[in-house]
Amino acid sequence: MYCNDQSNPLLRQLLSLFPYEPARPVQKAALGIIARMFDDGNHFSIIEAPTGAGKSALAFAAARIGATLDDGDFSPGAYILTPHNNLADRMTSDFGHLGLASLKASRHYDPAASGNCHEDICTYEQAKARFFKTPLGVTNYAYFLRACQLPERQVLILDEGHNLERILIDIEGFSITSQTCAAAGVETPRLFGPHEQERIVSWLGAVFLPAMRKRPGRFGKSPAQREWEDLAERVARYIDMEDRSQWVAWSEAGVVSAKPLSAVAPARELFARARHVVIQSATILDFATFQRILGIPDDALTFSAPSDFPLRNRPIIYTPVGDMSRQAKERAIPHLCTHIARIVSDFSQCKGVVHTHSYDINQRVFQYLMGKFGNRIITHSRDARDREDAIRRHCASNEASVLVSPSLCEGVDLKDDLARFQIVCKVPYRRLDAYTRARSALDSSWYDLQTASALIQTIGRGVRSETDSANTFVLDSQFEKFVTRSERILPAWWRAAIQTVAKAA
């Protein structure tokens, strides 16, 4: 199935540096592409492999070979970037004993710690010193993109690469909430229309930014102060731009936002920080679109692997109970709740997860299930710490708990008995705010690509290895239309798992 030329010295070296024995066929094939990148002097390799394919081990092997390279222009070593600290923590848990060091923003460290840095108890300065000294490092995108003092290295591995455009755009753009306005001592502005960018610029320059600058030490020496200063810098850059035609500015529900429509420029700066760039994801899906939106050249080496998990272990059971689109969901939600309760009852001895996609749907489903199943049901608020606490409670519970959440699309490992069933309430279309409309108008394939990626990532939370299994129930009648429309970008191995059953009663 795969072509692995193990006579290639670089491939043999990568296999010798692979942290697990033996490497699976799909992993050997991906390492073969990475070896070609080094051999050919190519800047890019893009690896698409399903959830559970062992991409963390691939990343670490590529990083280790980076530590053996030295051509003078780039330092020996590699950086691995992830979207979330918990993913970085997982990698250091797996590979820290092999020399992988991690680094986060200072607020995540214990300022009172002293002595040796071990067991996650250390100061920021200790962790930073170790990160600089060690040629193999993992950190989150946000920290890396703002840490200009980090030396350039041979290899840069970008994990969860399907999120790269969004991450880069969020780093460039900004949002100003009513709480931020209050901290600056200004009133929250009236709602601006979608075509009032110059009015927003005027408000930012005449009212908001001067108010921020009058309070330079608003939060003292704290992480909040650094965020305050970073926001002021981004607002100032936006105001000073000569050409804002490739930006969208809008306000909604008391929040003023501005974002660029393209990530090509910040992506170019990121890619320049290493000789070789390895991008990994389970959901590249459309390589041509992915490369276009990030400015990656056509000669980049690409690899897409099918899932080697048995079909019987990962069925996607499509049972339409109603149309969950914004216009029709009110009629569908009562039927949705009834059917979810039926599934939860059928899996009375198993843990599971209900993916609700929105906080509105989440609250209504949670209240309905609580009335029937009581403390078996766990959910969370919008607060990130509350979400992490809910995940911990679900994983630690000895009961057949059910985690109800709108935000478990990525970064959560619900392996084995942590999720023997999943329920997808709604196809995870992006909300059609001013930015999404403007971005979709530029690239007609972009919107469906975002949705397909979110859907596959969501369903991938429950089956994490070839021996794991979970039943996934999709209840939104929009699912069939989306699959039909997006057949070109949905992987065949994923579509093969779909089982359509009669419309729910």
C-alpha cells in the first residue's frame, strides 16, 4: 500500500529516531515524505493523517533529526508548535525523557517555586532557560509568534495545521469587549454596520487608543498588563495602515473586532523561521485550497493517509431528527432532546459525549438531560477553566457520565471507555458574522472546508486507536446535504463509515 524506500539514509535515520517500535506502515510512509523534504532541500512537507495515526511521534522524529543538522544559517534543533498548552503538555509527558522541553507564557508558572524545575513545578525563567538550552522544544503558537528573541532553527513542526490560518489571523487582529472599554474608561460604542470600517477606525483613533494610553500601567506587573499592551500595539498598527482594504472591521453584541482577510503575510514570516517546515493535521482535506490560503508553493511535498482503524469500530450513524439550521432549529430541538435522551438511556452503562456546537443548544439539551439523568450529565460555561474542569470530572468519574459541550471539537482525547458513544447535534457550520461572509466571498471553497474540518475533528474525539471503538450518532438533517455537496473534500475512508438509518420517530 505504501512505498517506503528504506535504502534512503535519511529515512533510516528517521526510523532510528522514531520514539516507538515498530513504526506503523502509515507512519513509515509519512516519514518517507519528510525524508524526501530533507533530501531535496524542500522548504515544506504537509502530512495529513487521521486522528490516532501517531502524528506526535512523527513530529518528534522530525524534530530529533533537526537537532543533527547544522548549516550555519539556522541553529541545530527544532520547534514543535501546538494550538493549546494541554497538547504541549501531552507531548512533554510522552517525550520529555528524550530531551523535549516545553515553554508557556509566564502566567502558567508558579512564581514562588525555586530550585530544580521538575514535575511541572518551576518558575517561568527556569523553564525559559531550559527551553533555550535544549535543541528540541514544544510551545504554543501564540507564545512563539510573539517571542521574537527565539533563535531560528532547522525544523519547524506545525501541529493541527488546519488551524494555522485562523491562528495567524487572530494574532494579527483584535477584539474589544465592553469589559475592555470599561477598563479603558470609555463607553462601549454603538453598533457599527458591516461597511463602516472608517467609522470604527475613527473611534479607535480618537477615543479608544488615547484612553488606553492614559492608563499605561492599568494592571501593574501582571499577564493582564502584557495583554493590555499587546492590544494597544495591534490597534495602533491597524490605525496606522495605509491600506485596510484586505481587512474587515465590525461590531456585534458590544464587541468591536478587526481581522485581516488573508494570512499569507504572517505565514510567510512564520515559515521563514526555519529551513524546513513540516505541517501536520488530520484534516487538510483540500491541499490546493490549504496551500493557496497560506501562500505555500505548489512544489511542497504532500502526503495523505487513509485511516487504518476498522470500519466496525467507528460507525457514523446518521439518524435525522430535524433541521438544525438557524431558521429551523426551534422546531427541531424538542425532537433532538427526546432522541438524545433515548441514546443516553440505551448506553446506560457507558460514558459518552454530546457535541452541541452552540451554547444556546447546549443549555437546552443539558437542562433536558439533567431532568432525566441527574448528575450523570456534565457541562460547562464559556470559561476555559470551567471547560477543563468539566473534562477532568468526566474522565475521573467512576459513573457512566455524559459530557455535554459545544467546544470539544479539538484538543480532547476521549479514548476507550471515556466515550463509547458520541452524539453530534448539528453540522458545525461557522457562524455567518461579517468576517465569515467577507472571507467566503473571496474564496467559495473556504466555508465548506472549515465545516468539513470541524466535523471530522469533532467525530475524531471518540476513536483514538485501532483497538478503540465508539458509535457516533449524527442527528441534524443538514448532514446529508453537506456530505453530498462536499464529497470532493471528505475523505473516502471517512465517508465509508456513514450508515444511514430511517428518520427518527
